Amino acid sequence: MIYKRLEFKNMAGQKVKITEIPVLDSRNPHYFLVHARLQALAAFIYNNPDSKTSYSFHDYLKRKMKWSDFIQLYRTEQYSHNA
């Protein structure tokens, strides 16, 4: 899975990073859920300046999603014979 990172400044002007954001195809069933959660997290961080400068989106989703959906989102496909 490919991950991206988002960097921005919050209300107080402090640089903040959100890491481990999965890159999903728009046809993926979890696409809307991931983007809605990302917007919610970014808005929360922007409006509530905290001493923390780096956030893991992976850990955030682990706390906020149903476990079965989380496993399905982050599962890796096993290939036989190194294909």
C-alpha cells in the first residue's frame, strides 16, 4: 500500500504533520470513509493547537473505525510464488 503525508500550519502557526495516510482508488469502498475521517482530523488539529506536531492517521483510524473495516483496509495481498 502507498501512503502519503499531509503538512500544514494550524491556527497558531505551528507546523503539523499527518502521516500514514493510505492512497486509495476512488472506486475503493473505503474511499469516502477515509477522506471524511481525514477532513475531520485535519479540522480538529487546525482548530485545537496542541503541543503535538506529528499525528499518525493509521493510529487515528485504528481508534475510530470498526476493527473488521480497519483490517480490510490495511490488509496486504499474499502472492504465491513471488508473482
